[in-house]
Amino acid sequence: MPISDCAVKDPRMRRTRRLLQGALRTLLESRSFDELSVQDIADAATVNRATFYDHYTDKHALLEAMIAAEFHQLLEDRQVRFDGTCASAAGPVIHAACDFLSVCSGHPGPDQKNRSIEPLVGAAVVAAIRRVLLSGLAARKPARGAAPELIAGAAAGAIYGAVKEWAGRRNPPPAEKFVGTVLKLVEPMLAAAAPRERK
Amino acid sequence: MPISDCAVKDPRMRRTRRLLQGALRTLLESRSFDELSVQDIADAATVNRATFYDHYTDKHALLEAMIAAEFHQLLEDRQVRFDGTCASAAGPVIHAACDFLSVCSGHPGPDQKNRSIEPLVGAAVVAAIRRVLLSGLAARKPARGAAPELIAGAAAGAIYGAVKEWAGRRNPPPAEKFVGTVLKLVEPMLAAAAPRERK
DNA sequence: CAATGTTTGTCGGTTACACGACAAACGTTG
DNA sequence: CAACGTTTGTCGTGTAACCGACAAACATTG
């Protein structure tokens, strides 16, 4: 049984997963996800097929891990961190989601090619957003009424849902403006867990 | 003790060597060969330092293998094959050597940086040229008087020596013209082993 | 000179990867 | 329907890669 991507110390495992994710990313540029067999991915990664299953249960799990890794990489490149003290600090996270979805392959856009994996990609992105939000929420005192996991899950779903609509528009407003709109929607949600405001 | 690059079946070994050679190539773009430690190269290749020594005796051996591999890759990309039947078939090989030396890092050129490894690079290139010539010579009946190994070694040395002079010139003639010049010099050498010409 | 730190090359013990083989779950074709 | 080829997921057996530790060679510093 494959173990979580986090907390992998052995460099061989890190390298193998990096190779597999890189291979999938490359192959998706020329072929659709459904056309790819595990053998194809393993070959492109110069990894044995059996080794693939030591890391992921199937190719969907690999896709999920790849999306998560790429999104987290984007956040890291921009030094985005959700500081839970202020709900509006979620702005950069929303902005990152916009940019990620607008370039990420296999998306609502005009191409029918990878339409079938959109739910999986969506779930991975939501999970990644949730994780970022949660790490910020966990840094402060527990909220009254709602568990931070609940808040993070709800906000992440809201953000992804909004951004997906935005990415599917014909003439979408600029991302900056759109971020503000979404922020207004989710601020109350995040603030629900915020410590009492000092007036 | 490390084994020859040829005849390596295990994909793990192929991959490790590819990673090591790629890492060295990358590192040489920003640092000189002398500044690099085995640890640096191993890190960049995401390979353990001890594993490095399972493949190469030291970093010089890696450099040699890398040069050889790159030169052979160039030949393969151009589909260059020395067909021993005609001495002038060495033309493309000479041309490849010109192009390779004029772009290869660590060379006579103005940069003093990697001057110290020039002999090693030269030896690797000579060995690569020799191997190509020999594979062509071996395909025909054995020569009278001189062993094919001797012919190939001499011709390879001559070609490299000539091309090195050419690459070090201030205003070198175009490669095409220069190839003809060198060809005239080495043709008698290669023809010495040629089967009797039909008149 | 001695003391210190870095790099080198080597050596067992542990772990991940390669590989062939296998049964099961699919299409597809006749 | 049966026969066929492909892909999937799993398993046991070798082997290569990882790792810490070590002594030796070397450079730097006081």
C-alpha cells in the first residue's frame, strides 16, 4: 500500500515520485489522460511498472498527487502563506487558484480532451487549498462553534467553485478584481473562526 | 570497481549515470570543473555520494564518460556512420568533431576557466572518434601490414589534433572547407588498410 | 609545528527498485 | 457465446541505491 506523499525521507522515493509526476505532466502534453496506461507512464519515468504501484494505487492517484504538488509549488514560488490572523489574507491564495486553473491542463476550457478528469483535478486543488487555509487557521486559538477543519473545507470548496466559474467564463474580469469579489464572499466564513475583533 | 558504460542492462544503472552526467553538464554552466566536489555532483543528481563511486572511480571518469556520450549522441542525431569501404566516408565524422569542439564547454577558447580539463576532454573525444572509425574498419577484411586498431588510433589522433587547431584559430575557415582539408590528410592513413582498389 | 576542517575513497547493513510471473478484469473480434 | 489480446494489480526473488562510519589525503589557520 502506497504511503502519503508527505513525510517521505528516502531520497529514492522522492526521486521516483518526482520522475513519475514529471512523466505524467510531459505525456499529458501530447496525449489525453484516458489514453495513458500505467506502463506508458512508468516507461517515460524510467521506472518499473511494479514500482509505480509501490507509490500510487493507480494513475488517478498519481494525477492527484501531481496536481497537489504543482499547486503547492506555485504557492511556494510566490511565498504565499495564509496567515490566519486576518481573513483577507486569503487573497493571494485565491489569486493563485485563478492562475493555476487558467493554465492547468485538463480543464473546463474548450478542449474536450481531458474533460473526464476534471473532477479529480478539482478535488486535488480543493484539498490543496484546504490544507493551506487549515495551516493558517490552526495557528490561532480554536474557534467557538465551528471546527477549523470545517471552516477550511467549506472555504476551500467555495473558493474553488468560484474560481472554476470564473475560469469558464467567456469574458472573465481581470483576476485582481475577481479576487476581491470572492474575498467578500468567503471573508465571513473565515472570520467565523476568528478571535474576537478588537474595536 | 565501476564497469564500462557499454553493456549496462539494469535500468537503474542507466538512469543513475544519466542523472550524474546531466548534473555535471548543468553544474559546468555555472562553476568550473575544479570547483566541483563529488558531493556537489551527487547532490545535483539526487544520488548518494557512495553510489557515485559504484559507477565512476572519480569525477574525471564521469567527465570522460559524459563527453563520450555527448559525442556519440551527436553522431546518432545526424545518423553519422563511418562506412569503412571508402576513406572519404570519414568526412561527416570530422565535421561532427568540428561542431562538437566549437560548442563543447571547457575548451581552448578564450575562457581560462576549464583549461585544466582540456586534456581529459581531448582524450575522451579521441577515444570516441577512434571507436567510430574502428567500427567501420572492422566491418571489412583485415588490412595487410597495419592492424585496424592502429589505423583507427592514428587517424583519430590526427583528426582531433587538426580540429583542435582549427577551433583555436582566430579566423577559422568554414567547417565544410576545413573538413576537405583534413580529409586529404587522413585519407592515405585510412586507405592504407583498405582492400585493394578495383581499377 | 599542531589543530582544524574539507574532500576523498571504501566498507557492511538496510531498503527500495527491477523483473518475471500470475490471475483477474476488461474490451474486441469472429 | 468463446477466443483473444491488453491492461491491471499483486507477489517473491535478486540487485542496486542509500546511509553512516571510517581512515587517509589535503588545505587552512593559529
